Amino acid sequence: MARFSPYDNNGGTCVAIAGADYCVIAADTRMSTGYSILTRDYSKICKLADKCLLASSGFQADVRALQKVLSSRHLVYQHQHNKQMSCPAMGQLLSNTLYYKRFFPYYAFNVLGGLDSEGKGCVFTYDAVGSYERVGYSAQGSGSTLIMPVLDNQLKSPSPLLLPAKDAVTPLSENEAVDLVKDVFASATERDIYTGDRVEIVIVNAEGIRREYIELRKD
């Protein structure tokens, strides 16, 4: 007998790469359940502040609920402090929000990317209950097991045990990072049935935010 489950996994893959003065956040636009594609054009990237974006895979109903909570908390912060939240502050807020629901978690796997107060790229990677880490690059979602080894091979981040601590930014230029993201998504699409259709790539730098799209396999 099939029992009711409050959760589903709608698949999809998110990737973020932080550079010296930029951050690239990317996600595919396919949303699935089981072997059915619900839509081929669903954006998994949410703009939380001018220099801060959230990419989420997992259960998209929980993701949307989480985005609404973060947006309302950010609005309250803006009224109280008369400024927007920095990306590291938003990172801590997201961790607290996820941890608060740890006994009935948001089934969402998040990557937060943007620029910190010094203008450096920053990426925060999360589990479902709010444990997080600032890293130079990250992947989450159904294709993350295919993408992460490639990023590890190409971007080799310094060990977090090194003293003094090294900056967790990648040595690539902005264009090289965008090209790498396009390559890893094209590769993951070949093997992961939940990743495909199109990649939305968002580049955040001192000039602002710009978007690029590339088509992927549709089968």
C-alpha cells in the first residue's frame, strides 16, 4: 500500500563558482517527478538581494516556501537597518532558517552565491538542516555527484586545515568559469535524467547581474 509522503524530489542541479571579483550561479530548468517532466522551463535561481542569489534543488514546494520566508525576513532587515543584507549575513540567515525547521525540514538543497562586502565572490553550500560552509565552488542536486568530481579536479580548493587560512576563491577568470559551468552541465545531462533542457547562468560582479542561457539535451 502506498503511503502519503509530504515530500517529493523534483530533481535538477545547481552549481556556483566564486572568483576574485565575481560569482557564477547556474541551474538547469527541468522540473520532474519520477519519470515525468512537469516543466522544461522552471527557474531554480532566486534573487534575494542585489549581490546575493540562491539556487535550490530538491522539493520545489519547500524551496518556494523557503524563498518566501527569506524574502520577508530580508524586507524586515531592510526596514530596520536601512540597507540590504550582505551575502555572508544572508548565508547565516539561511542556515538559521533551515535549522529552525530541523525536525520537519525543508527538503531543499541550497547553494548561495554572490559578492561579500569587499567585492569578493562567495559561495555557501548547505545540507537540508542548515549546516553550511563557505567554499570556492559547490554543486547540489541530482547531478551533483557527476559534477563535483570535475570541479574538484579543475579547481582544487585549498585545505580548510591550512594556517593561515587561504581565500576560498577559484583562480579562473569570469569567462573561464562560465565556460566550465557550461561544460559540466553538458556532461551531467548525458547521464542524469533529472538534469536537462536548459541552463540558466547568472553572473554577479561589480557592474551588477547578467544572465545567460544555453540549451541542453531535451530527452
